[in-house]
Amino acid sequence: MGQRDDQNANLIRGNTELLVLGVLRDGPAYGYSIAREIERRAQGVISLKQGSIYPLLYALEEDGLVSSEWSTPVRGERPRRMYRITESGLADLERRLDLFIRFSNAVRHVVPPLEEGS
């Protein structure tokens, strides 16, 4: 893993709960589909490994931010554990998003984008 990958992983690690809750705000989903939706929305810049998404979902459920239930299989599909955001999760998402936006804006003030040609 290169330095750029390490830096990207550190940024992602501190914001995975925000990303997962953001996807679940739009409706119930299972772990693998949450990870793929994050990657799709982030246009491939953010990628979560399957090995990290499930422990995170279990922790969010333990904290009462998401709930889960097994889906009923249809036409040969296997059952999947579907996760949905709770009311507490929605409130936590709003708080996390506000903190992230404030932090992101502060970073832009400290380190404004470089002018083209600089």
C-alpha cells in the first residue's frame, strides 16, 4: 500500500459511520450493497472492504443507530441481513454531517485551493 492509499484509508476510517448512515438514510440495505453504494456515490474514490463493513454495522446496531432483520428469500435468493437507520441514527447522522462540514470548511480556510498555474 502506497502513501496515498494510507492517507485515503485514514480519511475514510474516521468517516465510515457517516458514510454508512448516509446510505441507510435512503432505505434499508445489506452490508455488501452498502459498501458498493458508497463506492458508486463516491465515484470509486472511497472503497470499503467487506471485512470492515460488517463489524461497523454490528457496532452501529449495538449503539442503537441501526436495526437489522433477516430478509425473506425470493426465488432462490439467500436470506440477507437487512439494515435500516433508526431515529437515533438519523439524529446521529445529522450531528456527524454537521461536524464534517464544519471541519471541511475549516480545512479550506486554513489551506485554500491552489490557483491554477501555481
